[in-house]
Amino acid sequence: MIELYLSYMKDMNQKLLDYLENDKIEIHYQNLIEFNRHYDIQNKPNDLKIFLHLLHKISKNHSRTQNFFEKIEKILIYYKNDIQKYFSNSEIFNIFNHNIRILLFLFKNQFITFDEYILKSIHSEKYFSYFLPEINNFFQNNENKCKKILSEEEIGELKKKLPNKYEAKRKIGENDSYICELIRNDDVDEFISYVNKNLIPLNSIIEKSIFETNPMLIANDNMTLIEYAAFFGSIQILRYLYLNEARIKSSLWFYSIHGNHPEIIDICEKNIKSQE
């Protein structure tokens, strides 16, 4: 019995990865839906919850390829009625807690409603800024509850700090600094021009952004340019940084594995081992 269950979980995981990692989107989407339908997970709350946790875990840790979130959102839309049928507002939130890009989608598509429980759960300035429209709407209708956690003056101060194109940027869910955009796109020529023009040291730390939604990047307050390049597999920019003697630390391994670029991993092997 245990072996059958493990086989089922392995197949579920593989079907989901096939869908998220391949270009033939519709074929793999239908394969995934048919697999879940065969096991009737839409009528089995426990199995559906396991599937949602798996989706959450992959969406947090997987490299974000083209249309990555659109693919995840398509799955969630398919199971929206089943999700709302079996799980409460707080249960849905807790499944995807700390995955703020998915939570934004759930709010906007009315899977869940912003309430006092959620406000308490995201009690930090970086999350307040990201979910400010939802917080503001809740405040208008629940001023007394909200004031226990966040005052009207604090909301006003957060509003003043919001940059241009706020809605578009939070949907993208990436660090909105120009240098980060160049690194993600591996635009080495513009990167070289930009760092030289602005006298940016090659060992600089990436400035934090309220729009960053990747938990691995949110957790690191001292991420360097070369680590950020490794994380996104941006080989041309990483090669430039490496050849110009940007510092390589053992933590680069961690980000190189996520970026999954053979040459970057090779650079890690040669340099980090030599430091040991």
C-alpha cells in the first residue's frame, strides 16, 4: 500500500514538472489534468491538499521559466471551485503562505478574501508594501481591527514610498532595479556600460526590493551581483564578473544549482574547491 502511494506521489510530481518545464504546454496540461482526474483528487480533499502543497513547493523553489506563473495560475483556476469547496479562507492562505506572488493571484481572482487573520500573518513592512492595495481595502471596511496592527498614518507613509508602475511590477514579482533586470536578461553589453558609467563595484550587494517574491532571494540580505547572476543562469554577465575578479564565496554553489548552467557550476568547482 505504501509503495503504491509513493508511486502515485512520484507520478504526480513528474506530471506537474513535465507541464511546468516543457514548451508543449497544452499536451502536458491535459496529461496532468487527466492524471488527477483518474485518481479523482477533485473529490478527495486530502489528495487535493497534497497536490496544492506540491504546487506551492515547486512554485517557490523552481526556476521561473517563461510563462511559469501563467501555467500555475491555469491549474489553480481549473480547481478553483474544488479548492473553495473543501478549504476555508485561512486554510487556502496557509497552503500558499510565504509565496506572495501566488497569494496576489489568489486575492485578485477571489480565491481568498483579505481578513484580520491574513493581516496578522503578513506582519512585516516588506509584505505590507507588496499587499498595500488589499490592506487599504480591508482598512476602509474594518478600521478598528486594522488599527491594532497598522495605523492610517503608517498606510499613508507606505503609499508615499510606492514607485511608478506599482501594479505591473508586483505582478512580475522580481527585483525592479535596473541592474537586476540586466542580469536576469543576461544583457552583458548594457551591464558593462551601466556599471562603468555609474562606478558600481563588481562586488556590490543587490539592493532589496519590495517586489521580490522569490523566497530564496528575499531571505538573503547580502546577495552579490555574481550570486544573482548565478541564480538566474546568466552566464555572460557571470563570466564578465568572474574574469574581472568579483569575489566568489562558497554560497555561490547554492545559487548555481538553482541557475543550473553547466559552465557556472564548473566555475564553482574550480574556484570554491581551490579555496578549501
